[in-house]
Amino acid sequence: MKAFFSTAKLITSTIKPKPSFLLSPETSTTRAYSLIPMVIEHSSRGERAYDIFSRLLKERIVCINGPINDDTSNVVVAQLLFLESENPSKPIHMYLNSPGGHVTAVFLYINGSCTTHWEKLLDTMPFLLTPIGLNYHCTSLSFVAYNYGCVVGLAIYDTMQYIRSPVNTICLGQAASMASLLLASGAKGERKALPNATIMIHQPSGGYSGQAKDLTIHTKQIVRVWDALNQLYCKHTGKPIDVIQKNMDRDYFMTPEEAKEFGIIDEVIDERPLTLVTDAVGEESKQKGSN
């Protein structure tokens, strides 16, 4: 197959400001990319430079790289809406290489002691909120966590379902946590993974620090999100809800073949199929590829 950009020149020696979707949520600074390649296109009107991700967007390719955070969600949603406005009937190709939402340790502090299992909060809260338990057994309660990937990721998910353009999803590297749901929610028959990719599903985590009664409110919200995610996985994989709940109880890693069996993807691919060949390659190359 010919080079992807048949009329473009790839330049890697120019350092440009990083797009917002390459920002990490924990530092709000640029990720460790030393260079963002620039594509120089020549036409009768002269030259035009694109960063590589903007050039891919012209081919209706959306990339989700790294943790899913507010910046990622905002950019991807805008890209999907733009591509739909350009051509509602033409597919969008979404490439996923993401660990999902950014997760840090989850701690439950009760009277100064610490546990790293947030699920214990669900078992502990009914006891703590009894008048005796609250007054005599709990003098300090704090639940601290940081994972909003499933919440902001659902904005991407909803947009994928909202737009009329079909979204073909392709996993390379990894699609974990919220990224695995985005992978599964692609157009039926067009959900793919490369042979060495890793797919992982698990329950959401989250947290809040404050008064005991406020903790119960936020705990219920976490459980509500968990139930919603279970239903979405059930919808897109075709698996019974009890199977989804059992496998999402802990980190559940899958090979592409296992993910296909689970219903998250439809096909494992070794090379680019014709359905993913963009207009930049040209009709001649498409015909050669079919021979």
C-alpha cells in the first residue's frame, strides 16, 4: 500500500505546542511527547501545514490517546460533531489507545486508620450512620479518590450514539476501563482490535471527602454509575447482566480474541481492511489492495 499521505510531506523536526487532548489530568501539563509531527501539503494555492492529528481529522480519523479526562472529552466530542456536520452518512474512524480514566489510590479513613478498598465503604456506611455508630464509633470519616474518566467518558459515548455518522472503533495498544466501553459502543460489525492489543473492563471508582451523610449521597452516585455502565456493556456485548457484573467486579483483562468472544469487538485485524482505507490513499491503491 502506498504512503498514507500521497500528496503530503511529513516533517518531524518542528516542535509545536501540544494539542489540548495530549494534556495529562494529573499535571495539566503537556505529555512526554518531544515532537508533534507536522504534515506539509502542497497545492496550487501553495503550502499548508497541519499537526498530524489535525491532518488525520481531515480523513475522518479521531484518536483517543492516554487517559480520558475533561480535555480529551471536550476535543473528541467537538471532533465528532464537526465530522457529522461535514458528512452525516460517512463513517468516522476512532482509534483507541487509552487506559481509561485517570485513577489514583482510593482510601477510606475511619478514625485515622486507612483501607484501600472503596467497596468497604458500602459495607461500613450503614453501621456508621446509625446513631450509636456515628456517635460512639466514628469520630473522623473521609473518603478520598480521583477517577472521573467514566463520567467525562460518557459524554463521548453519548455523542457517538447521538450523531448520525457511524463510528468505527479500532483498538491498538490498550482499551481499558472507559475506553473499553467506547470500543464496544462502535458501529456493529465495525469494532476491531489489532492482534497485540489489551482490553480491560472493571467497576468504576470515585469519591468524596466530607460529612458522613454527604458520603452516602456520593456513594449512591458511584453505585448508580456502576449500574449504568453494567447496562451499557450488556447492551453492546449481548451478555447477560449477571455475567457483566461478575466480570466487572475486578480488573478483567482480555486478549483481542477473548474480547471478541465477550462481544466487545467484532473482529481481530492484522492489516488495514479496505473499509478503513481513507480517501487520501486514492482509488488506485484501493483497487490494488483488493487484487
